[in-house]
Amino acid sequence: MYKRRKSKRQSRAPKHTKNSSLFNFIRKRLKILLISVGLAAAVVIVLVSVYTYQLLQSGLARAGAGDYPVSQNLNVSKNFNLLVFKVSSFKNPTASVDFAAVLNFQVKGGALNILILPASQFSAEYGLSNLAAGMGRAPTLRASFSKALGMPIDGAVYTDDGGFKEISRWLNLNPDSLGQGKNVLTNASLLARLLASLGTGVRTDLSLPSILSLAKFLEFDFPAVVSSYQVSDVLGDPGRLDLLLKSNFSDPQVQAEGLSVIVLNGTSKAGLAGDYGRLVSNLGLNLLSADNAPGGRLYQSSFMIVQSQNYYSVRRLAEIFGIEDLRRAADLASDPDFGRLLRADIVLVLGADQLNR
């Protein structure tokens, strides 16, 4: 009987079977090895991140030592103003303030305007005759300078000669390197030295997220145009000072919207509406009036009545004054107290909470 012979192709085992098995074995082991290496790297990254965060927190705690709270939040996506002081040494409690300025960052326009203040004059007027007095009054320092200048202060930074050198080393004081990501955030040794200087050579009231945001901004988005202005010649003339601020330090985005504002004082402190009215006017808003709240009514918390919450100006004012209560003008159109005031795009009502800022 004829038996069908199996073909060689059917009966012969593939030559690459053993090699293929070996290859699969090596591939599986390599995959496991890569996963293990990846997990180990992830653990290292987490540990380094935790250590760096602890360094930052430690430095921040030192930077906010004593009566200097570290609670100010800074939004670097909008224009912001930093108050900067320099003294010779933090170790000397009687060291005088030898430099003071407001740094006005025009974020969208890519510009930095520096308002150089007469340190000696401000030192005498605001009790900053020595470092100890200045640091002790830090919670009210921004409010004092904001009132005197008629401009918002978003944060304050103190530095001595040593801290100033570290910041200068970080920024390299070289315009070609600023904004190019070539400085502290990409240089571990510079970062370590800058962190070490927190609390010893640099003190600030900015929160940790704000410090990191500011560092990133200075590292990669440093303004291309830098201008400086002396305030000593116009400090005693509010009209000339306001003209300088409106011309060079107002917020371009606020100006572009061209909104009108009414400021109402809902506290027992006389003159508060006038001070705030000057500030919002210098910021770029059209001030219609500054007066007491209707009927002399007092409010514990500040609020704003707005035609729309989508305006940049509304968000900027809310950040400056720490206001969360935004009320729709349409809902108050028939209100006997506020209805007649809604000709303005924004009605800013100041409460007692503004007295502690």
C-alpha cells in the first residue's frame, strides 16, 4: 500500500527555532531590566524632587523669618510690581537701606520699568531708618509704599550685599543670557548657592509657588527692554508723579480695555476711597468718582460690582486687592443704593478687610 511520504519541508524543524527562543528570552529579560531601571530612576527623581522641595521650604522659612510672612502670591502671566530693598548686611540690625526701587514687569510687552526711589527719604518717612525696623514692619510695608506711590505692590524682596551678589551671579547681569534658560534653573551649583542665600542674604514675602514662577519667568522670559526712572524729582508733587506712573508704569492691558470705575469707601477710615481711586487711575482705569458707600454703610469684606467678569481689568483688581466677591451688575440694576452707580463698568466697594492688607 502506498504511503504518502512527508515532505522535507513539513518534517524538518525550522532552523531558527532555538535562536528565536533565545532572542525572546533575552528580549523579555531586557524589558524587565529596562522597567527596573526606569522605576529606579523614577524613585531617584522623586527623592531629588523631595530633597529640592525641602531645600526650598527651608530657605523660604529662613527668608520669611520673624514677622515677615511668606504668603504673597504672584501671577507672572499678568503685569506685576516688585518692591526691592538692599542693605549692606542683614547681620547688622542698624544697617540702613541704601537702595530701593519698584520693578514693573510689563509681561505682554516684554518690558521692565525700574522706578528708583530715594532710599534715604523713604527710610525716614516710613520708619526704615534701619533694617530691623523695616523687617518688623514688612506686613504693612507694601501698603505704605503703594499708598505713597499710587501703584500696586505685588510683592517685596529684601537683599543685602551678599544676597545681591548671588542674584547677580545667577542673572549674570548679562542681557544676552537673560531669558535664554542658561542660568540658575539649568545650573545645579548656582541653584544650590541661591537656595543657601535665602534667609541669609535674600528675604521675601513671596510664597514658594510664586518664587518658582518668578525664577522661571526671569530664566526664560526676561524682558527685552529695560528702562529706569528717578522718582526723587517728582516725589513731592503727586500730580507729576501720577503723570510719570500713567505714562510709563500703567498696565497696557488695563488701558486697552478702557473701563470706567467708581470707588466706594465702606469703612470708617477717611480718605481710603481717594487713595484707592488714585491707584486704579494710575493703573489705567478711567476713575469716575471716589466717595463713601451709599448711606455711609460699612462693610466687613470688599466686593466688586462688574458688567462682566471676563475683563482682564476685573481679574487684575481682584488680585491686587484680594477680592473674591464679584457681583453681576445686571442683578443689582434695581437696587436703590447701587443701581444709579452702574453707569461704571466696575464699582469697587472697599471693606474693613482692606485695612489689614
